[in-house]
Amino acid sequence: MIICRPFHGGYVGIFQLTIVLVGTCMLLAVVRHSDHYLIRSQPPSIYEYTDGKTRGARQNETTITPPPPSDETTYLRYLTREYGLSNEIPWFARRIQPRFDSRGRKSMTEISKVPFMPRGFERIRTDDKQLDLRAESPPVRLSVTQSAKPDAVNASALLFGISTSYDRLTYGNASLMADWARWLTDGEGKSNGASLVLTLHRASGAEIETIGNKLREAGIDAVVLPANSTHDSAARYLDLAGLLARRKDELLGEGHPIKFLALVDDDVFFPSLGKLLARLDRFDARKKAYVGLPSERADWTVENNVTLTYGGGAVLLTPPMADAVSRLPCVNETARGVSSAEGTGTGTGTGQWDERLYSCIAEHTDEKLHILPSLYTPGDDLYGLPRTGYEGGVQPLALHHYRHRRRFDPSRAHLVASLCGEDCFLQRFFFRGDAWILVNGYSVSQYPDGVDVLPAAKSMTLQKQDGSATTTTTTGNAKNGGMAGRVSDRLSFDKQDDDAQKRVNARRVVSWAGAKRTWRLLDSRRGAGGEVWQAYVKRRGSSSSSVPYGDEDDWVPEDTVHTQDGPSDVDSVIVLIWEP
Ligand SMILES: *[C@@H]1O[C@H](CO)[C@@H](O)[C@H](O)[C@H]1NC(C)=O
Ligand SMILES: *[C@@H]1O[C@H](CO)[C@@H](O)[C@H](O)[C@H]1NC(C)=O
Ligand SMILES: *[C@@H]1O[C@H](CO)[C@@H](O)[C@H](O)[C@H]1NC(C)=O
Ligand SMILES: *[C@@H]1O[C@H](CO)[C@@H](O)[C@H](O)[C@H]1NC(C)=O
Ligand SMILES: *[C@@H]1O[C@H](CO)[C@@H](O)[C@H](O)[C@H]1NC(C)=O
Ligand SMILES: *[C@@H]1O[C@H](CO)[C@@H](O)[C@H](O)[C@H]1NC(C)=O
């Protein structure tokens, strides 16, 4: 380090020397500064300026070397640049330490002792050179259960099959593959044991190789093949069923203990793989089983007054079932022959692969579709449970069409599960003192006019008493109406999933009047110390709640009890730092 200090040597020339030295120091300062910006324009590291890096001695009158920016400052500057945030920003940051002492995952975890935001937002300017942001301290401790982290899950019992295209996979910085890495690897770049067979529609040899390499780099154990380009998307999945059955034989031969073959849409996400494997363990993999994982109500349909699902783009088969299915004429390509383009006569409707598979199995076998529900179960309507989106407090086994339906980026949102376990993902925390609710990985909401959290059964009684649904969150539910009629008897539910009364008792419902302000997760990354940084942002312009995300509490225009936050001209940022 260069130390600039006034020269105390002699009498003669001291003035000139001082000038020269001051000049040199200023020049150095400028060089340093631009160096700063050069570093910043590269992919940021939160820890760039800390840990073991010392700075030169401080000087008084000549130059003042700015102190290294805090990690919080560096992160905010990155967010501003990356997402084009406004220069002026209401900003708040808080450290969180999970405490692994909860016996079961609650629908709502209440924090009554400490407020979420003790001092409120700090209004800052991101172009302020002296910016020195610090997270609110001390850290708040949040109760979570001890649950599997991605690096502790052994998914070698699973063989997945996906059919998609090169374009979809490379779109948006290859975000789909980043999503897959959350459930096909340990989150640290190594396979979690699960295998993947991927077929690509209309892909060149070079494209297949590129994707194969990318998957390998990400730690995903995959075989990439061209799809039969003469087949429509549903037929490509039926082909895949046959390919998976054959790949399974190879893997079993190599000693992989494959128990389930899973056909899934490219945008299905498994946030709780440990829990899913435990649920699948209840099936005997030596017998036939046909299992579907519909995620939310949009994965269900009503036909002729009968409620049913085809599996919501996520269908699992045991090895004997997969063998039987691959022999069915509607799946076996050779037997299908000429009739493939039009299906086999049963494949009416939308032409989705899961529907065609269902029709094929229903036509030729007596196998029922076993349902492992996630965010929605048909009985919910009959018992008046609110429609649950990602903010409903339910731990989903599968998410479906998450980018399209919710603009949800699970590769970022799910990072926190590597720190606090899969159960803490989408776990809700209610800060009673100042009326804030955190839905971990999804949103943070403030209820400035107050909020209450009620048992679902009680909130239903309240609704009936005042004759309207508007005092609770169920406005959307009343409007959309419940699923009609009976549930198809080709579906089979676990006793546990079937118990609607139990679900009602366990569920907590958020009830409020007036405004709700929502900050949605925008970015998340891991710091060098293993902590997970989350940025929740409320964008300037129209209020975020006017954008329908399909959440249970989405604002609907005819709603007179809940109000919208007025538009703001600044972006506001809440940073949560989960510490190991
Ligand atoms: C720098 O400034 C501090 C107080 O501002 C003073 O105590 C110290 O003596 C100064 N150092 C030099 C080298 O002038
Ligand atoms: C995963 O489980 C299988 C058996 O179920 C075992 O053979 C394999 O070694 C396990 N992998 C790891 C990394 O523990
Ligand atoms: C693109 O993806 C790579 C690898 O997943 C990541 O390192 C990079 O930050 C991403 N870039 C953007 C702009 O998101
Ligand atoms: C693609 O499917 C058609 C019709 O089912 C079949 O004739 C053809 O052999 C298949 N092509 C390949 C490469 O499997
Ligand atoms: C469905 O049920 C409703 C009422 O239960 C009845 O009015 C309607 O005719 C039924 N529709 C069909 C197609 O069975
Ligand atoms: C598919 O059908 C053909 C003709 O019926 C049959 O020869 C072949 O063994 C079947 N393939 C499978 C995998 O069952």
C-alpha cells in the first residue's frame, strides 16, 4: 500500500514536494476508484471487500480512502444495476437465524416477541458514494423444523423423463435447467442420484451435445436424445414412457435401485424431494402403481360434473407399471403405427400428454390414479377452505407451470432450503407486533390497517355470520365457485390426504381489512459464509397487488373491503439475510 504523508525533510522545495505528493495521491485515488468500478461491473461477490483484505493507512489532509462498502451496500448496488431499480429507495435489511426446534411445520408460525421492522424503512440514494448500509440487528430467530436439505437427499430411486425443445431450455439464461438443478442435484453441483432421460424436439446433433454438456456441468445425470420429430408433443411423451422403461432396465442392471419412473413437464418443480420420497415409500415398487402429483386447482378439471385430474404434468409409475404401460397399444409406437397422429380415438380434449396417458390406461387397465395432492385437494371446496396459492402456508410436493402462472423463479426462491431445510420453503411467519407476514422465498407483506390469523374453521363461521365472504381472504373463492360434483372414482386418495376435516383444523387463514402491501422475491444468492441473501422488492408504478399472481388474496376489482396501495414512484427493497 502506498502511504501519502507530507514531506518533513528540509526547508528548500518543501512546497513543491508537497504539491507533487498531493498530486500523486489524488491520481492514485482516481485510479483506485475506477478500479473499483471495474470490479463492480463483473458478477458480484458479496464478500469482495471483506475477510482478510486490508486497506492502506488512513490519511487526513491529502486523500481519504473510502472504507470498503458493507456487504449490504454491495448487494444493493448489484440489485440496482441488475434490475434497474430507482435511485432513491426505501430500504430495510434484517438478519435471520433459523432455530430448528419446531416439532411440525405449522400453517402459520407466529412471532410475538419481536417486531419485523423495528425502525421502519431507511430512505437512501443508491448513487450516494458514502452509502454504508447495515442490516438491523440483532438477528431475529425463526422457528423451523429439522428437515432434509438438498445435499442430504438420496434420490437414486427416481428416473425422470422430460421432453422439450432446445429453445425452451436455453431461454432466459437457461433458467429451466437452473430450476432442474435444484431437484436433480445436491445444490452444490453434484447429482443427488436421480437420473434423467431428456428428449429434444427438432434439435440438431450440436444442440443435443450442448444441452448434454450444460446438464453435466450443472451436475445433472442425464441422457439426451432426439425426439421423433413426426410426433406431436403428447406422442413424444408416450414415446418417452417406452424409453424410460428401457433405460430403467439398464440402470437396474448397473445396480441403481430405481423404484419410480416419473414423466414430468419441463416446468414441474419438486421443492420437497425428501418428503416426496417418504410418501412414495408407501408404495410397493414391485407392484403396479400409477401416481399423479397435481399441484394446484388449475391442474384439476370438471367433466360431466365429475372432478378429476390427469396428474398435473407429473406422473409416476413403478417399474412393473411402466412395463405394462409401454406395452399398451396406445403407447407402444410400433403397435400405434398409423393411428398415432390422431390418437387412438380416446384421446379427445386438449391433447395434453398426461390426459392421453390417462385415457390409454383407463381404456386398457383397471389401475387407478393415486393422487398426492399439493396446494389443492377437491374436498377443500366442500369444506370452504380458501383457495391456496403459494401464500397459503401449505407445503407443496410439486409446483406446476410456476413461471407462467406465477412468474415464480424457483432456482432463486428455493436456495434458502439449502440453509433451513425443505420444510422452511414457503413457510409463513407472522410478526404479530407490527402486522407483517413473511412467506419464505415468495413474498413479504405488510398490513398497515391490521391483520389477524384465524383457524380456517373459525374464519368460515365468521363468514357465515355476517353473510359475506369479504372480511376474509376467500373473496376469490366465492367468486370462482367450488369444484362441482363428485370426484372421479378412477382417482384414489391416501386416507391421510382424504381427511378434509383434519386439513381444515390445521389450516390458518389470513384475515384483514384495508391495505396489504406486498414485496415479491426478486433475487436470491448465497454468500461465501453459507448465508442466503434474499431481496424482496415492491416495484414502482402500479401497486403490485393489482398484478394477479393467482394467490388466494389477489385483489379483485369488486372487492370493497381490501384496498390497494397507491402507486409509488420508487422501488422499495427488503433484504433478508438467512444465517447458518
Ligand atoms: C488526523 O486527524 C486526527 C483527527 O481528525 C488527528 O488526531 C490526527 O493527529 C491526524 N493525523 C495526522 C497525521 O495529521
Ligand atoms: C443412495 O441409496 C442407494 C440405495 O438406495 C445406495 O446404493 C447409494 O449408495 C446411496 N447414495 C449415496 C450417495 O448415499
Ligand atoms: C446466468 O446463469 C449463470 C449460471 O446459472 C449465472 O452464473 C449468471 O449469473 C446468470 N446471469 C444472469 C444475468 O442471471
Ligand atoms: C417416428 O415415428 C414414425 C411414426 O410413428 C415412425 O414411422 C418412425 O420410424 C419414427 N422415427 C424414429 C426415428 O423413431
Ligand atoms: C351437473 O349437476 C347439476 C346440479 O347438480 C345439474 O343441474 C346438471 O344438469 C348436471 N350436468 C350434467 C352434465 O350432468
Ligand atoms: C410393441 O408392439 C409390437 C407389435 O405389436 C410388439 O412386437 C412389441 O414387442 C411391442 N413392444 C413393447 C415394448 O412391448
